[in-house]
Amino acid sequence: MKKNPARNLPVLKGNPSTKGLPAPKTAGAVANAKISTSPETEVVFEGPVTLISAATYHADNEYIDNVDVYFVEGTTPHSDGPWLGEADKLAWRDPATGFECIMLRDTHGGHLGGYVGIPTTHPLHGFDHRAIPASLGISTHGGLCYSAICDEGPTPARRPLAREARRICHAPRTAEYAKTRHATSYRVQDAHAWWFGFACNQIYDISPNDQRSRRQFLKEETRAEYRDDAYVLREIQHLAAQLKAIADGAPMPQRTGPPLPPIGLNPAGGDS
């Protein structure tokens, strides 16, 4: 992510501060402060989903340009916490690697996860995440727990945004939604990307909607915390950088931000 410049960025005018945001306790002003616009930005409402396309998303002191931002009613945690105002899905193309990236909120636990799509030319395309040699040295939060080809599937005829808000795949290249062109510039040509992902629901994580789980009872012992959008976005971009290094036969990049939790706290690896 880029560092936020020392200037006041324009927030989205007429954004859904009173319509379409996830829940009454998710203050529109908080979500609004995370988003700034460009002349190409479009806002679409469809049932419980709000899509803000071709926007800039701000997380902590960093930001991502040209991103599609989804808010989904009933997905964002209803209680107050550090997740207040966070998006439920972000989709963009990482400019440093050219790989597709997605941040997605789990519909049950309310925690975030991250996904990176690699093209058919990548040496790990088609690999199950559990079959990746440890010698490659891929490191990400909790370990990889997802590997699959683009989740294309059937798109509901009446509510395509409801499908798009949950899909791990490229954003659509053509207008599938009424009243929008939805043609942001990061679309890629490879229709068969292979996705790797991780989830922030490990024993040392807090899932906002999962208050009765074992991880909640052990949160003091494991120093569990909620992994916010800034943390997850850094992890996504670090995973993309690692996958690019593997494709290029280059050394693994150094981590930025906080270190990963001790691996001993997660004996199940990324499959917990």
C-alpha cells in the first residue's frame, strides 16, 4: 500500500451514509472517511449490497488506488469495535506484481481474509495450498488455507451484486449491473486465475461474531486480537510479492509491518 500523503483527500460526495451501509452501528461517516473518489468512481445499490467502484480505500496511514469497495448488510459485525466502517470486500489489481487481490469478510465469524490470484503462467498455478513445498518459504498469517480456480459459477439474474460481493474471482469486465458501466482499469485478461488465500480466524485472532469459540476463551493466553483491514491488506500485498518472487526466481521479499504470531500458537497451520 502507498503511504497517505499529507493532504486532505476528497471524501465521496453523496455516498451511502444513510442508505445501503451494512448496519445502523456502522456509521456512514466512518466508512466515508475510508474512501475518496476519482472522476471514474461509481456507486451502485442493489438489495443489501453497496458497490463503490474505481475508488481509493484508506486503511490506517496507507491507501490503495482503483479498488472496488463492497459493503454488505448483514455481513459487517453489528457490535462496536475496530471493524467499524471497514469494507466487507475489496477487489483490486496490485500494481507492484500485476496480480489480482481480494480482501473478504467471512459471513459467519466476521473476520477478514485475503486472496491473491496468479495467472496460468505461474509455476504454482493449480497447486493445492497443502502441496506447496515448504522450501519455497511462503509465509502469511496463519498459513495458506485456500487454493482454487476462479469462482466463476452462475451469476444470479436478479441480484448479480450479491454474488459478486462473495465471489473470489476477477471483477466482471463487462456491464452486468443495471445503471452502471463498472469498467475499472485493473481488469486482467486471464480468465482462469488460481487463487491462494489466508484467514484471520486462528487461535490468536478475534472473530467479531464468534464470541463462544475456543479462541475467544483463550484470547488472554494467546494475546488474541482483531486483524483489521490495514493488517490484512499488508498481508495480501506481501503474499502477492512472495508469489511474484517465486515466478521470477527472485529472493523472497522482506516483511513490512508487525511480525507474524509465533507458529507454535497455530499447530494446525492454515487449516484451523
